[in-house]
Amino acid sequence: MKQIAFLTVLLFSLTSIAQNYDFGKVSKEEIEEKFHPLDSSANAAYLYKNRNTFFEYSDSEGFQLITEVQERIKIYTQEGFQYATKPIGLYKSNSNKEKVTSIKAYTYNFVDGKIEETKLKKDGIFEEERSKYWDETKFTMPNIKEGAVIEYKYRITSPFYSNVDEFVFQHDIPVKKLEAKFEAPEYFNFKVNAKGYLPVIPKTERKRDRIRLTNKDRNLGQTTNISSSEIEFDKNCSYYELTNIPALKEEPYVNNINNYRASVKYELSYTKFPNSPMKFYSTTWEDVVKTIYESPNFGTELNKSGYYEDDIDALVGAVSDPMKRIALIYNFVKSRVKWNGYYGKYCNDGVRKAYKEQTGNVAEINLMLTSMLRHAGLNANPVLVSTRTNGVPLFPTREGYNYVISCVEILDGTVLLDATCEYGIPNVLPYRTLNWEGRIIRKQGSSALVSLYPKENSSQTISMMANLDKNGTIEGACRSVKTSHNALSYREKYNKANEADFLEKLENKYNGLEVSDFKVSNAVDLGKPVMESYKFVKESQADIVGDKIYFSPLFFLRTKENPFKLEKREFPIDFGYPSGSKYMINITLPEGYKVESAPESGAFMLPDGLGAFKYVISANESKVQLVIETSINQPIISAMYYETLKEYFKQLIEKENEQIVLTKV
């Protein structure tokens, strides 16, 4: 078997070396390939991926950033059809915008012994405005079938040379061969930030290049003299060449898989043009904070107050307790101004308009909230946040943060607030913002890191009364009480859903549970835990073998599958927030039966106080009582504990699935 595997890899390597990657030179072997030689589970694969980013100069536009892309993708299965659609994001700001041109694309299939190519037509290319700052050009390849190979290329022209798109080397599907190049004139100094677990080392060199300048001079307004000159300069070149890049696959409890994707980001540090002073861009977090704070769409908006002063004075004038003032203002903003769904650390239309029209983006709502809290005499400041989808800001860049919340510093610590979250409460932020640390910006311009995670565990307490009959059917009542983030999550799902649909999902979650008398208390009373209760009937909850009955005392509530299946893991385990659960189960046994054997009580813990499991059971002639308590006490657990955590869940599942045995009296 080892010899066969070696030969497969060897043949694959030789094929890769001989492959022609010129555009349009798709081979019969590529189309006939049935599965990826090194990853048979792959639904698709990049056969070739090429990106070339460089600077181009023109007299009319100056320097512009050019990116040329060529990609060849093999579609193995129907699940791989998703890779036949290519979205291209294009940034814009005021009148400046990125443009995509020279789109050329073909689909290749093998039909009747010949390669059949289908060209992408213009009517298959769609343009859409995604937001104030982003447009999107998207195309879907024609004539997609299992086994097809698609290939496309295009060119992006960008006036935003300070913002070079990240070079992404690792994807959700494997990459057979990747080539990338970045060239920048000596006038541009870039800092290189790499992330991920793959070793990515470029080959670098300096080359000479030149640009031609054209001058036009009018002679007494009658004729135009045209002259030209050339300027020679050095340019810094980086070349990347990688082969057989494995797919980066999603794993349970990963914050954002892109945090661990092999990539390189070129961040502009400064420019130095001939006969001009150096211009510095963001190079430290202090520079980033200063740039953001001095923006008219941030600091200037934060300092506006005239539009709300009378309303806030009337609201809190007679209240002296700081926490009550915070709560009053926080709830006022939540009820007054609704979130329009747009993220952003900068205001779009401004806080005055948001207040007047009662709708705004994240920045407008939370900068408004911060300003109101300051007006009320509280030590409030904005906190820059990178959402979970935006990734962890590992390096100081202005794009590192895409969101802003509010923070009040009091004697006992900090109170974090996000008024875009309808069901949020102080220090319970929406899940999208629970991403390591935020950066608080104080009035004097200093900044500091602040943890975004709650200090107290969210709790869930489930009480169940169940009557088990001799046929293995249970009926009874269940009640759950949730606090903090567990309550926030429940309210968002329940309050925004049709109750019939919500009930259907509940019944499907437990595989055919029959629910009646369903009730939710405190769905909108955020000062209290949310409570769900219902009656239920569930068949086939015990195995009947002769005169014995076997069942798990947790019934349908037990954990059945370990979420951690990999042998090893390189990524931290991200639970989002610390939490604890308590199950209290009371079971009435069927008449004529008694307990022959039951699991033993027991407990085990994760090291360093990371978590614990406790199982306490007792039984008499007619009843069984079970109490289970579990906790995960840290929102993020290092990958060094992965094997221990995997074993913890294995033991937890085994314990929850241990059975009680009943026998006839």
C-alpha cells in the first residue's frame, strides 16, 4: 500500500511539472480526473491560481494599483458547483472606485472524446451595489457539470494604492499550484504581515524600471509643445510559488477560520516621492487610533451634542446613581434609534440625521450613545471592535477594526454597551462582537485594550418531570431558564420567528418530540431570565428486552456526539462565552418495575479550572432523580488542551449515555 501511495504522489508530481498553465491550455487529463490525488474528499480544487499585483503610472491618473488574476478550477462533484460562481468585490470612496475589466472565462467539458469549451457571455456578468463603499461584479460559469474545468482571468484597476488586497494562499479546497507576484516602486514602503500555519517565504529581488512623463506647454496660447522624459527607479519584487496546498477545513468552535488561513498582507508604511516629504500611513496602533479618531466621520460626530441635550437632561436630571443613568440612556437609544443593519466604525449620514430619522449604522448609534453618556457626566469612550467575521486584528491596520461599541469606566470596572442589539443588556454584547479584545479610545487620544468577553458564565437550567411507561414512551413537562448570552441568543431566535415555525424546529431538534402547552416568559423583559416551558410526549425512549427496560435518564436531552473528532488541532477552541448548564431530571418509573442497576454518581474536571462535569443520581422504588452540572469557564481554550478537551467530552458523552436497567417486580 505504501508503494502504491508513493507512486500516486510521484505521478501527480510529474504531471504537475509537465502541466501547461497558460490560459486556455486545459488538458484532457485535467478534465478526466475523477478526484483529487491528495485529497479524495475534495469537491473541487484549484488546478492553478495566479495573481500579479503591480503599480502602473499614467499622466492623467498617476500611480494606480493593478491586480491581474488567473484561476483554473476543477469541479469534481455537484457540491463543488458553488466554486463556479466568482464574486469580485470593488471598493469605492466618493468619486474614486475600483474597476474590473478584461473578464475572460471558459468552461471545459469532455464530450464524445473531445474537449468542449463554453465561453462566458456578457449577459452572464452582473454588477451590483452592495453598500456605500462596495460594489460587486459577479459571474457564474456556463455549462457546469461534474468533472468540468473552469478557467477565468480578469484585471482590477484601483486608485487606492495604500490598500493592497490580502494575498490568500490557502482555501477551503486544495490548491495544486499557486504563483503570485507583488511589485512596488521604491517610492512605496510596505510592511509585510503573514499569518497561518503554512511556511510561506517569498523570493525577493530589486529590478530597474522606468516611467515616461509627458509634458504639454502652450506657446502664447496658439500652439502646444509636447515633450516627454523618463524617470528610472528601483522596484521591489516578491515572488511566491507553492504546490499541493492542503484545504483549510472548518472545525467546530473556530472563531473565524480566516484567522488561520495562510496569507500575506502588504500594509503601506510610508511614501517618499522625489522632491517630496515622506508621508506616513498607519504603522502602529497609536497611528491607527489617531487616524480613526481624527476622521470627521468619527471624532467630529462623537463631539456633537446639541441635537439631544434637552431630551437627555429630562431623562436623567433627577437620577444620581451612575448605573441607573447608564441603563436609562442605553435603553433610550435602543428604543429611539434602530439599527439599519450596516456595520462600520465611521458614520455614513451622521448622528444628527440618525437621531432625527430614528435609524442609523453601528457607528452612528454607538457614538451617539457614547456622547450622551458623556453629557450625563459618565466616563464614556468608544471602543473599536473587529467582528468575528472580520477576523482578529493581529497587525495595526485601519481595516483591522470594522465596528464600534461604547464603554463606561466606573469604580468597579467597565460596562460595555452596544445599542444596536435589541435584546442586549450591559456587559452582554451581541455574539458578532465577541472577538478577543477591543481598543478603547479615550478623550486625550490614548488607547488601551479591553476584553470583550463577559466575566460571568451564561447559565441554562433545565428541569424535567417525566413519566416512563412500560412501552418506553415518556410524557411530562420541561422548563428551561436562560441568562446572559444564552438568554440573548434565545430571544433573538424566538422573538424574530413565527411561533409555529419555532415549535416545529424544537420538535425536529429532538427528532419527533410532540410538544403542547408551549409558553415563553420574559421574552422582552430583559431584566429577567427568559423562561421556556412545555409539555411533551416522546416514544421509543427505552429499549424493552424481555422483562427488562433499558434507558438513559437524560432521554432525548443527552449529548450523542463528540464535536471534536480530529486527531490534533492547531487552532484555539472558541466557545464564544463562558457558560454553565444544570439538568434536574425527575423520572416516575412504570408500575410493576424496579431499578436493577443504575450509573454511579461521579465528577471530573478540566485542568486549570477550565471546566467541570458533575453527575449525581439517586433512585427509590418508584422514582429516579438525576442532577447534572457542566461548565466551560473560559470563552477561548488554547489548542494545547485539545486532547484533554476531546477526552473530557468523550467521558461526558459516555456518562450521559449510561443506562438504568429496570426489571419487573
